[in-house]
Amino acid sequence: MAQSPSNPLALIAEVTHRCPLHCVYCSNPMQLAESKSELSTDEWTSVFEQSGKLGMLHAHFTGGEPLARPDLTELIAAARAAGLYTNLITSGIGLNEQRLKALVDAGLDHIQISFQDSREDAANWIAGAKAHAHKIDLSRAIRSHKIAFTVNLVVHRQNLDHLEEMIAFIEQLHPERVEIAHTQYYGWALANRAALMPTRAQLDNAIAIIAAAETRLAGKMRIDSVVPDYYAKYPKSCMGGWGQRLMLVNPSGRVLPCHAAEVLPGLSFENVRDKTLDWIWQESDSFRRFRGEAWMHEPCRTCDRRTEDFGGCRCQAFLLAGDATVTDPTCSLAPTHHLVELAVREANKTSAFHQPTTSSSFVQLQKANSDLWQYRTNPE
Amino acid sequence: MAAPTDASQPRLAAGCRWGPSTKAGTEEVRTILFPEGAIKLQGTGKLVLEHCDGQRTFGEIIAELQKEFGKTDPEKIRADISLFLEQLQKKRIVDY
């Protein structure tokens, strides 16, 4: 069976699935956790204490929008008290200068603000909310504190053509770091894939622009980016391997090896209300299921790369090929690679680019774009 | 950005801090936590960063470490530490 693991390195704390934004590329599951099922402050505090004892170093607060939790300051303080490095991944909606100061005083180490675009109308169109101007104001406030600041930029078919402009825009916000992340096709983003997947020309252009920006901004702003897996030769090493490095606790307390794992049939996930993190990491069927190599089929089983990419993403294998145990279809060696090639071919047939819709209400925005994509909605 | 000058005052960058310590044999291993990662430090690397307190200048740090490692060529010490700090600066772990 699977080898005994070393300790996990980081906790992903998905503290709520509620979110004031409706981003069309959201990777949250389409079946969102209900707000009434959310863990309490004390339950999260216990999760952080257990994480620190297990030897984890980082706690990444994400969602949904973590700021939708009124107790977020207490949660950050609890994670910091447990010895964890605290990282808040946020849209910034729900954050003003006073609350920001409270979070920093509670021990927040790092804040990541997502931007949808450099252009306000396009950003609000992607987010399904008027959020852009607030994020700019907030970025200025962040720079008055001594915490690390990262800007996250999700790139896709609708914004890649002005990547240079977006990088110049982000530079003005003075983060130490920018993450340029190509859309990953899970949850809502998978449903909207046709409208989001870039063309090969867009991707090649983006790679050149990022390389030039890295040289120009060296020592000033660090750029972290990855090639999207649909266009790569080999799959991504998803989460550093199943049950190898990370534990994700979702809003209702279920513990997952990755963001999307709940889509996998036949797996049940333990809850922190019933079991300790230590037991779940060491003993649970869900964390052991794809740990190591015993589960692998050919071509992974004998592939030299199996210790680097672990056969790619189990969820993507299931979502695209209908079987979580096969090689990730994004791998050029995968027997099901034609599924990805087909999607890529479709994406390159046209250079369809849509003009942003501006609208006074979200309902109108939804209606106007219903042929293009579906906006992420909120849990009950 | 370029290499530090004698007047630079190297320090851990915003959002980077010392984390937990462990032992490797008898030697202390310290961790620096930063966004999305951590580095473990022992020996010379640890010593250099412990000197980077934002008060001492790069010139002072070099002088202290040259004294500490009296047998090594002082110019090599300077070059090695300069490169080390420049690399960490590019990763936005150190500022100067």
C-alpha cells in the first residue's frame, strides 16, 4: 500500500464559500458548501492548533471570500498563535483600512489580492461585480503596512491580448510579487472553458511578454507564472502529489487533498468534527487513495516522470476522461490525450474575443452573457 | 536592482520572518518563512541572515564575517555573501 508520508507542509483553509464576486473562472466546486454548515471560530482554532503540531508552516486563507467571515481577525490570530505563517487570498471586498489594520495587528503575514483585468469595465464583467476601483484603493492601503503583498492575475482568452498593459497596471500597485495564473479548468471554469481557453498564439505571446517583464522587473517585482497544462507536454504536479504536502479543510470541515477532490466518485472525506487532522493525514482512505505509485496504470506506472508529476491531476482525469485512476489527459503520453487535443483545436478555430458588457445589475449581466458563460453564484 | 553596496542595510523583506527551529545533530537549523515557501538555514547562510537586521550595513556585516572566518580569503567572503543576498533579493526575501 502507500508509503508512510512525511508531515504536511501547508493548510488551505477554505473558510467560507460565500463570495461577493461571481468570477466566471472560479475553481470552487459548483456544489458549494452551505453557509449554515460552516465551522465555528472554535472549530477553526482547533484546526490551526492541530496544523501547527503536525509541522505545517503556512495557513492559506481562501474561500469564497474569507472576509465574509466576521471572525476572520480572530481566525488569523489563532493561526498565527499556532505558529503558522498566515496568507489571506482575497478579492478585498469587505476590507477597509480599519479592518486591514486589525488583521495586520492580529498577525497577518501576507495578503494576495486578485485583479480580473487592468480595465475597469472588463474586470467588472469577469467578476460579475463592481469591484475593480475598490481593489485599487485597497492596494494603496496595503502598502502602508509591513506585510507581503501579492497581486493575483488570472489570465484567459478574454484578457490575454492586453497582458502587457495588465502587468504595467500591476506594477503601479507596487506588490513584491505577482502571480500570473492561467485559468485552471475545474468547477465553474470547466463549465465556461470554451469562453476562457486561450489560443496558441495568445499563449506564445504571453510567454514572451512574461519573460521580458521578468528581466525588466528583476529585484523589484517577482513574477510567478506557469504554462497552462492543456498546452503543456506533461501534466502539472498537482498539489505536489496527492496527500504529500497539503491538506485542505473546506467550509463545512471536510478535509480534502485538493480543491476539487469532492467531485471524485467513490471517495468519502473525513470531517474535522469527527477525526483529528493527524489521523486523517496518516490513516484515512481518502488521503491514502492516490498517495505514492501503487494506484498507477500504464503509461504512468513505468514512466520516468512519475515521481515528478505523479501522473498529473486525479480530478482532471475524472472530469475529462471519467476515470480518476488514468493518466491526466493533459499529458501527451496519456491514452485519452485526444480529449485535450480536441478542446485545444476548438479553442484555436476562431479568435473569438467578446466585448465586455456593462450593466447596472448582476441579473442583467447574467442575462446578457448567458450564451457565453455562467457566473458563479452563491451557496444557500 | 544590483548587488548590495557597503552602505546597504540588508534585512528580511516585508512578510518574511524567522519561523520554527529544529536540530540537525547538535547544530540549530532555522527556518525563514515567506509567501508560498520556506527555506531552512544552517551554518554560514544562517549566520549571514542573522546579521541582516536592517541596522548593520553590508560593509559592517562583511567585516564581522571576515573576522569570523579569518582563514578564508576576505574577497571571496565578500563575493559569496554579496551573491547570496542578491539572489535572495530577487526572490523578494531580502531587501537592502
